[in-house]
Amino acid sequence: MSARPLYVQLADVITKKIESGALAPDRPIPSENHLADEYGVARLTARRAAQELRERGLIVTVRGKGSFVVERPPAADDEDQRSG
């Protein structure tokens, strides 16, 4: 069992899907209810995972519409170039 919180683990799974292109830019990610059902977690865990993804800059949430993958997720290389 991982010491990392479950919502972080779920956010990591979704991050990998975004990076692989399985979840495309400008397309919605599954709803919190769908994520909860698909991964067998509480809806609150799915909600917190979505919040984590927003904090990472990978998704944007539009009230009443859902959460969408951002056009171009920030790459680690870009972060290194800006700070150096």
C-alpha cells in the first residue's frame, strides 16, 4: 500500500493519460462521478484528484460544463528553461 494519498495516486493516473494523449487537449475528462465509479473511490477522492490536476495546470474546470484538458500541459523541460 502506498503512503501517497489516494487522490494523488488517482491524479497521477489521469496525468499519465493526459501525457500519453489518451485524454486530448480541449476535451473533457470524465466526471467526478464517472472517475469514482471507474476507479472504485469515493466521489470526494475524485473531486480532490481533479483539484490536484488543476493545481498542476493540467485541466481547467468550467462551471456547469465540466473539466477539460488544457491545450498544452506544462512540460518539465519548459520549467527548467524558465528558471535557469
